[in-house]
Amino acid sequence: MNPITVIGGGLAGTEAAWQIAQAGIPVIFYEMRPTRFGGAHHTEHLAELVCSNSFGAMASDRAAGLLHEELRRLNSIVISKADEHKVPAGGALAVDRGVFSQDLTETLASHPLIDFRREELREIPEGIVVLATGPLTSPDLAEDLRRFTGMEYLSFFDAASPIVVGESINHDVAFMASRYDKGEAAYLNCPMNKEQYLKFWSELRDAEQVELKGFERENAKFFEACLPIEEQARRGEDTMRYGPLKPVGLTPPSTVGWGSDAPPPEIPEGEEVKKERPYAVIQLRQEDKAGKLWNMVGFQTNLRWGEQKRIFQMIPGLENAEFVRLGVMHRNTFINAPQLMIPTLQFKSRPNLLAAGQIIGTEGYTAASAGGWLAGTNAARIALGKEPLTIPNTTMMGALFDFISSASPKHFQPMPPNFGILPDLGVKIKNKRERYGKYRDRSLEQLSVISEQLTVSSEQLTV
């Protein structure tokens, strides 16, 4: 059987290559690193998580968590490894990103049906192809895709948050907790009083950013789900407090010395006295299993590096912070999928060319993995002479791919998993958690129908 080509070693390409190989079909798997690095990459490993180390909420009555569960039931290699290498993050699925990516690299490189080639492809080859080159597609291949589609790219700007050395955080100020005390105490929380917040907000709002040039300056758009922290500050005094700095559900113990020089009150034996809720809270999420590195949640930024150090060290608890990585911003590109693709992730004008990941306008790690699963599965089905699979839009996977293939081409923007894209339940349920639970139940019931069509073993997927 002729091999299937997969281009791109991100989450989508990694998942696609694995699913094809598990179907017993040979794969030629291309990744350009380390020959050539994208603007946001730091390693040569597959499935590198270039922004946060979090896949989002774990609970299956949350959009990201429901997508996790769907992929678990479909034997996703990415979610399997994420579960294996998770680190404490409260209600989120966060991973030790270095170990996670290295494990996936070794697993795929050792698969007998995967011919793993570290070289750059400059043109889309003939045959069955899965294009998963991500938002930082190399210029030559991007130009070939532009010629093929006859369309210019759309683009938006994405950013990564700084990572702090844990030992440099002042634990007399930062306290461990998860919001509303749900799950284990997994986040380090740096509280601010009103005076501290307003000074921080003022400095952040007026801070110097890296200058965008030429095309980037003229066409700059930010993706709302990943808005730089300084852009949030410029939208208003309270924007951050209703976003990543919201203090709700986070009350520090009385021993934490935030916002006051007064000594902590004496605590009666056997009791724990808590302080009044802070005016704002900066959260840090564990980056590795050892807890040596911490990611500043929601602090994606395009500030100059000197400005980042100066302003972020104003945060109580981070006054002596050591940064192993400062925030960066890069341009992401994606195609106008509603004009070009169908829900099976095939191109309308070339059915044996499939695509997945951020390049098709899905947003987030889990969505990229889901796209890789479907593109890989359907590439295998095409090779086996089977009809490509369409996932019902009553599942989170299906709704996402239905959206990117049917949205208005004129106003198309990247879409993360969310319950708003699912069809109505047919009944009104006022309680949000109960409503989301019904969406989940319907989705997993529909997915079981698909699972019955797929006989899965550890060695081969027969469709």
C-alpha cells in the first residue's frame, strides 16, 4: 500500500500520523525542526506546547473537558500521553510539557510503520496527504498552499506567557489554592490590594510593546481568547479583574502578608482564620512535575523583555522573580476553511488532501488533537477504500468541524471548543451546569455509535 504523507509535527500531525499507522498503513511523517524552527518553537520534539502547558478544564461538563473525554474514547495518543504526564493544576489538564513532548517523539519515531523524516517540505506532494503545519507554516510551503487555494491567508496574533523559577517566588506572599477550593490546591496565587492593582494596571497600560512592522502592523488582529495582558489593561481599569486576575473564590490565609504592613493576627488554636478577599489575584500554574517552574496564567504578552521584568516584578510575591522564559508574540495564519473544506476535513477541490490543527481555524491544543484524529482516521479510510467519517455535530468534535466548514467565510475567525456551537437540546434548562451536563450526555451517547464502527486494538485500527 502506498504510504500516506503527514506534514507537520505539532499536536495535529502527531495524532494524525499515529492514527494512520495504527490502521496498518505506512506513513511518511515530515517535521522541519531542527533544520528550520518556527518563530515560537524552543525544542525539536513533536507536539511541543509553545504557549501554556494546559489543555483546559478536565471536567466533562466543560467544553475542553468534553473534548478530552471524546478523544479518550477514540484512543487518542495525545490525550493518553497528556493523562500520563499530567501535573497538578486544580481542575485543568496540565502536563509536564518537556516529558510529554519527548515521550510522543520517541513513541512515534519507534513505530514500525512511521518513516519519520526531519526535513522541510516546500510543496504539497501527490497522493493522500494530511497537512498539519500549524499557524507557523514555513514560507515556501505556505506559498504553495496559497497557490493551491487561490486565496490569501487570514491571520491573527498569538502570544505566550512568561515562566518563572519556583524558588524565586516569595511564598510568604503567594499562597497555594484552587478557586473555590475545588480539587487539590494547585495554583500559586499572588494577591493584590486595590492600591497595588491600580499602580500595576497603570504601568502595564502604558508599557512599551515590541513594534509590529509592515504587513503585521497594518493587519494586526488579536484572538480574543488569547489577548495579550497589556491589551486587556488598555480596555479598561477592571478588564483584567474580570478576566485572568479575577479574585473570586480565592481568599488567602491570615498568615499571608499581602497589602498590609500590619502583623498577621493571632490564630486561635485549631482554627484557620482567612483574610478578606483580595482586589485582584495573579495565578501561576505548575509547569513541570517537580514544581520548579511556574507559568503566569493569562499573561501572554508582546511587551519588550525589559518591560516585562520591570512590571511583572511589581506583582506581590514576584518581586525577585527569575524568568526562564519571557512572553513572546507571533503571527498565526489560518485558511478560510468555510470556503475550502468539508466537515470530514477534506479539501473540496482535492478530496485526498486533508488538513487539521490551527491552520484550519480551530483554536487550542485539544481541538488540534481532535482534528489530527479525524484527518488521520479519514486519510486511512480513503486509503482503505472506505467513505470518510463525518462526526455528528451533537458531539464537541463534530460541532467544531461543522462550524469551521459552514461558518460565514466573510467573518471567519478561529474557534475554540465551546457549548455555543452545539445544536440546541430541544428543552430549556436554566441551570448552566445541568445544561452542560445534558450536552455532555448527548455527545457521549452519539460518540458511542461511532465507537461501535471502529474496532480498536493496541496494534491496529480496522475501519
